Amino acid sequence: MDTDMAAGIPAGTKRCIDGVWRVYYDGYWVKAYEVPADTLLAKKRLIEASTRRLFNHVEHGLNVPSTRLEEVRRAFDTESDPQRKRVKGAMLAGALFNRAADVFTKLVDIQACGVDILPDNALMRQCGKHLEEALVLGQMVLHRSGEEGIDELWGEPFKAFAFPIEEFYKNRYIKIAHAMRAIDRIADELALTLGGRPMFFGIEPLVRAFAEAAKLKCETLRTETDVFDVWASFVVTGERLSGFEPRLPAEPMLADEVAASQGLILVRQSRDLVGYIARARVPMPKSTSELVQRCEQYRAAGAVRSFGAFLGHTPAAGLTVPRETAMHQR
């Protein structure tokens, strides 16, 4: 069993905390749920739920009915334009997921009539092939934001089919913990970038409140009784954060206005990205890294503005210190 070296707590440890069972992964105590019996019916429900959740978070137009599988495959095979082929490949993946879900549903119905369905059943093998092919094509699929793919979410229907249900739950807990860590990283970066600036005084508590609400949303299923309070908190804290207004001087200079405008862009981008991660319950490392880079650039531009003010200049955001000024500094 893996161990979290910093806390000395073995990964997968379960505890009842404040009346709620939680499981420990990657430094986070994630809300744990009762694992259902490993039956075809339970797997069917997981595949259906995972597929619906998948289509809810990826780009539009991918929920192609399984009855059109051969049509979309021909469209994909005959396409030569790379960009159009990517989109058609994503649509083919959607049709494959739906075909696998339809076949699995029929197998469960047959089993309910008293017929034994063994793992080597021809339709079971076909179902697995569809899910595996869809998983490969899933690399072409983008998140609904258009920023990046979410391979971990795309693989959930296949994992629900191929892995024991207990293992499926474990993988989901790990992904939720990773998503929580990404949310905290974004919140820390935004607080570091804006929290110490007079014009953004008071924004850090709003950032922290939104991050906590997002992590709670991340671990809460829609079937839970407290989902109404959890969702309301998530939405309201996000609205409060995005509604923050910088405090500019009575007679602001251009550099002040630029800094305020660019800071608000970072706030909006951070809020959106945290929202994407919390709803999908998976990290988005590419988008997170790009946001961190933008925060670093903003801080660097702020250092240039401060240096310019010290010398009697107020360069706008993104401008570099003049060459002769840099020489005087040396």
C-alpha cells in the first residue's frame, strides 16, 4: 500500500471524520461511498453514469447514437483534413461508447431472465473492444472549454467495464484528490499574485472560500442530500469572487488601470478553470500550468512597474525596463 510520506498515513486509509467516512489519498481526506457488489448490473449503472458525465464535460456534438456507428466510422475513415478528422474521430469515440453501453444494457437484461453471461461471451468481448477503441480515439477529444483533453475522465467507462468495481472507486478517489490539489494550487497562485496588492486588498478570503466550496463540490455526488447546499455555496462563492472590484487611486495612472484589468482577467480565468476541474472531478494539468505561467508573468510585470515607479517611470504592464535604465541599475 502506498504511503503519504509527509503525513505518514497509508494511502487508502479510511476514517470517520465528523460523522462522514473519508479515505486518504495524496494528502486529502476524500468523502468515501459504499462500494456496490461487483455485478453486471452495477457495472451497467457505472458505465451509463460515466458516459453521461463524459458527454456533459467534453466538446459539443460527440453524443452520437450507437445506431450511427458505421456511418460515423466511414466519415472518419474517408476524411483527409487533419482538423476535420480530429472532430470526426471524437464523434466516432462517442458512438463507440454508446454502442458499448447499449450492448451491455442488453446483456444485463438477458442475465435478469436467468441466462448466465460469462466474461468470454462474444458480446462482452465486443463491448470491451468498443470501449478500448473509444479510449484511444478519446485522445482527440477536448474539454468543453476547448483548452485541453481530459483523458482521465474519458477512460472512466472503460475502467468501469474492465476493472473490479472496488478498483474503479479507488481510481476515482485518487483522481478527486488530484483535482483537489489542482484547485489548491490555483488558489495559492492567485492569492500570491493578487493578495498582496493594495488594489486587490480583500480578495484572498474570497479566493480561499471559492476553493473550499469547489473541493466540497468535487467530492459530492448529485445523489447526496446535501448537494443543494454544496452547489449553492459553489455558485455563490464563485459569483462573489468574480464580482470583486479593484480599489484604484482617485486619479489612477495607465499602469494602475492595466494592472487592475489584467488582474481581473486572471480572476476570471482562475474561477473558470477551478469550476471545470470541480465539475469534472479530474485535474487539468495543461490548463493549470498555463494559468500559473500567466500569474508569474503578471507578477514579473508588477516588479517592472514598481522599479519604474522608483525611477520616476510607470511603464505599462508587459513593457520591459528601457535598456539604459537597466544599465544604470547594474
